[in-house]
Amino acid sequence: MESSHPGGLTATMRNFSRNRMGMVGLAMLLLAIALAVFAPVIAPYDPAKPPRATIMDIYLPPSAEHPFGTDDAGQDVLTNFLYGARVSLMVGFFASFIAVAIGGVMGLSAGFIGGRTDNILMRFTDIMLVIPDLPLAVVIVALTKPSLWVIVLVIGLLGWTSTARLIRSQTLSVKQRRFVTRARAVGAGNFYIIRRHILPLVLPLLVVNTVLVISLAILNESTLSFLGLGDPTAPSWGQMLNFAFTRGAMSAGGWWALLAPGIGIVWVVLACTLIGQGLEQVLNPRLASHNLSSTKQMILRPPRTQSQHAPQAPDQA
Amino acid sequence: MASPLVAVRNLRTLFPVGAHSVFRAPATFVHAVDDVTFDIDEGEALALVGESGCGKSTLALTLLGLERPTTGSIDFAGQEMTALKGSELKAARRNMQMIFQDPYESLNPLMRVGEIVAEPLIVHKLANARSDREARVRAALEAAGLKPPEVYLERYPYQLSGGQRQRVAIAAALVLEPRLLLADEPVSMLDVSIRAEIINLLAELKQTRKISILFITHDLGTVTAVADRIAVMYLGRIVELGRTADVLTQPRHPYTKALLSVTPAPNPRLRKERIILKGETPDPTRLPGGCRFAPRCPVAQPLCLASDPPLTALETGHTAACHFG
Ligand SMILES: Nc1ncnc2c1ncn2[C@@H]1O[C@H](COP(=O)(O)OP(=O)(O)OP(=O)(O)O)[C@@H](O)[C@H]1O
Ligand SMILES: [Mg+2]
């Protein structure tokens, strides 16, 4: 017998495991997490006790000693890359946790309570939505002492608006459904209804959104660090890019110092996007045949090859 | 005579329409339930009949306290429902359960049948021992005709047919052993072939458990098996009320006559001439001054446009709101 309904979280996860795109994304993300977690084991050097570097060690190309080459300070790029993964992923996860928590609570309260509460919360969300995140984040981080936690907090506190809107609209639509009225008729209170009837139907969407917020947070952190606003005691991928970029990696031919962190960022963001797309396909099967990826088109055109080849036919004959 | 289980007096539920805010009072109202008075006795089934949009569901939701009445009183088992709040209202709802029209929408798709039926017990913190609760859930499923209950406990609504879903909804209503069941068009979304089964189930529950039932329907053809009395509703008001046989055989209000004439009779030869009502139902926000049925009434007189007829007794227990009934 079937053990769960297609709309629930368990079933979503099971169907997700059959979605190739999503699973590729998940594998990519897990690999990145594994590298970050096991950085002390994998990394060839200890960043706390770097080997003495001389001017001769700057921007050394990849070699057995330095698989990813060395950077502007003659340090091993692979080591920095692995430890940078820890910083980038941590910021991404913590900041998105803050964003999703705020957005989830905001959206749920606005959608469920409705009326004036909804109005006030959504006005506030709209204001936050029109304020450009990045310039504001730059200003705030620049004004404070650069620290990892300030960055986490700023990205988290500025990144919840899309979650709030999404969760609000889903809550609104679930709230209107008859089974919620039936639960009220039975005598259930608001908290019970939210916990038992609203949340289970909102949760799958929240999970999709979380994945996308994570990638956005990682991107934002990279941008801030690239602009030189990162925490100098915890170098992230963005900061590696910043050092390489501002300290002449390109002119010295040290492209590897840019490539490693760049690939890291793209890798994780791509992984999250793939997971998000996969989850979305599972939740909304109609998306499975996306107009960009499928051969079926809404507007049928006569096959182009025919019309192009027709005049040439005599020549070929 | 013992006092009735439910006594509704001059109940009015208005919905504001159009733009309004804290600063601007709404200009117009939908008179969804407009001055309704009726009783339901212990163990009695009252059918509430009327066309779509006449306010039947709103009346049921108002009885439950899910819609706040504008004026009027609802005496339920000696308690004034309109004055109840919070935990008192919750306790009163234990004795009054509702079955909704759409069994596809009224069950949470993510909950198993066992969880759905147990939910009222959990909400009201009844039968807290696990075994106790399971026993009551099984008993309710059996009473709703889902036998053996083990087959259904672990299923999800999408694995059931429409009729089975409605039985689950009935089981969930029965598990609290309510005194009043509000059945809002419980069969209108179901296949014709299973309507009779569900209606017979309700009739049986009334017989064996002495549950009072408010049976809401827009189809007079479904009432005979269950209802002791019929209330005919038109635009928020009860226009005729009487024993089932009386109303069906001697309708007094022209609206009831029209409804009856379009209800398919079991024997086509007995079918009377159809009375097709002319015109549209008036806008429920702007009701006509006189009798609200007058604009569509085939026998309307000048008097009808001038004065609104009250519900008057014709013979024992049969009332109609018509100047010429
Ligand atoms: N929440 C609401 N806000 C505003 N108007 C409402 C609301 N609920 C119902 N109405 C209006 O009240 C009137 C009665 O609606 P109701 O749902 O009670 O009718 P009904 O007799 O149950 O119809 P049906 O047979 O289609 O279920 C309708 O005109 C409807 O548009
Ligand atoms: Mg209705």
C-alpha cells in the first residue's frame, strides 16, 4: 500500500530521489560539504601554521607540492580553497537559516492572520523588497568591523523577503481550503490548524525556497568579500578572489588563484539551483516539460529544415 | 413538550460588500441569512431546501459559530451559542458537528483516515489513552459504514472513492458523539448511485442514535428518506416550514410549488406541469421592498410588491410566508 500522499514532504523527498537533475545537484552540494568538513584531513597544509614563504613562492603554477598552485602570499591555493569552502558554506547556511526563519514566520503570520496584520507585514516586506540589498549590505558591513557574524546577520536580515511572499501566498491558498474550515468546525484552534493543516502543505515549498536562499546567500557573501568587506580572520572564496584580483594574479599569470575560488562558488550555486529545480519539478509535475528544455512548443512552426532545403533541392539532385 | 434541542430566533447574518475599512462603514450587505426562525427537536431531522446562494451554508456556519450572526439568537441545548467564546464555544462545538458538501476538499490530503477520524478527539483532548482512542475511531468508522475499519485506517483520502470519503467525514463527525449533525449538501458532489447509501446512513444514524440532523440540500428529491420536516429557504429567509409529507403534497408557497414541479418524480406520469420561474434571483444586497419572491412569483398581486408577508401558521405545524398561501 502507498505510504504517503504525493503532496507531502516524505513523498516529495522520495520522488526527488528519482529526479536526475536534483540528484546531481545534491551530489555536487554533498561533495562541497564533504570537502569543507574534511578540510583539515584533505588540505596539504595547515593554514594556521603556513610554511615560510619567500618571494620565490608567489604565484607558483600547479605542481605536486601545490596542486592548485600558490597565491599572492605564496600560500597553497588548495588549502585556502578547502578552508574557504567552510567559511562560504557556513555563511550560506546560517544566513539562509535566518532569512528563511524570518520569511517563514512573516509569511505564515501574514497569510494566516490576514487583515491588518497582513497589510502591515506585507507593506514592510514591500519596503524591504525595493531597497537594493547589496548596496545596503555593503554600507552596513563597511560601517561595522568586518566579522563573519555581521555578514551572516546582514545577509540573513536582508534576504527574507522572497520567502515571506512565497509562504504568505501558499498559506493564503491553503487557509481557504475546506479541510481547514472543517478543522475549525471540529473545534480546532489556530495553533493546531497551523501545525497540523497549514505547515505540512507549506513545508515542501519552504524547502525549495531554502535551497535557493542558500545559493543567494553564498553569492552575496562572495560579493561582499570580493569587494573587500570580508572577515580577514576567516577567508572565504570571495576573499580569495579579492586577493587574487587586487594583488595582480592576472598580470602575474596566476590564473589558478582566481579559478579555484571561482569554480567553488559556481559549483555550489549551480548545485543549489539544480536541487531547487529538481524539487520544483517534483512538486509541480507540469514544470517537467519546461518550454526551454522540451522539444514540444506551444506555437507550432513548420519544420525549418524543409523550407531551407527546398530551393536547394535541384542543385543537390 | 420538551424544549427543542436547537431554537433559532430571528437570526441574521449579513456580509459587508464592497470597499470598506476601519474608517469607512460598508454601504451594502449581502443578506445571506435574513430573519430566520426555526426549531429542531431532539432526534429530529429538518431538511433545509433552497436554490444555490440562498444562504443555506451560511446558516449552518452561523449555527456552528464559524460566522458571527449580526442579530438573533441560537439556543443550543439550553446554551446561547452567540454569547459563547473561546473554550466554551469549543466545548459546545463538541455536540454539534458538520459534514461538508465536497468530500474531495474537506479532508486534508496529507492525513490518513485514522488521523482524520481521531482528530476531533485530539482537539478536544478526549479518549487520551491510545487504545481508548483507537477503539472509538474504529467504532466511528464502522458506524459510518466503513467495514472493516482496519482496511481504511492507514489510507489517504486520494485512495478512497467519493462516497468513502464522505463516510470518513461522517465518521469524523460521529466520533465525538454529537447531538446535532449539520449535513451541508452531503450528497450533491457524489455519484447518483451512492447518494441513496449516504442518505440512508444518515437516516439510520437518526433512528439508532437519536442524533438531530439539519439536512441541507437544493434537491427536494433527496429529503423524504431522512427528513421529518422541511424548511424551504429563499434569499436568506424561510418561506415555508412544515412536516415533510405536508410540504411535499400540499405546498403552500409558490416558490415551494415551483421547486416541487421541477423535482423529478419517481413516476413520470404523475409529474405535474413544470413551473418555470421567470427572471433572476434578485441581487441579495438590494432586496425588493415587499415579498422577496414577488418579482419572480407567477401569482404575484399588487399587495405582494407592497408588503412583506410574515411566516403564518396555516394548519398545525405548517407555516408559509405568502399572502395567498
Ligand atoms: N464570506 C462571505 N462573504 C461575503 N458574501 C458571502 C460569504 N459567504 C457567502 N456569501 C454570500 O451569501 C450568500 C449565501 O451563500 P451560501 O454559501 O450560504 O449559499 P448556499 O445556499 O449554501 O448556496 P449553495 O447551494 O451554492 O451552497 C451568497 O450570495 C454568497 O455570495
Ligand atoms: Mg452551500
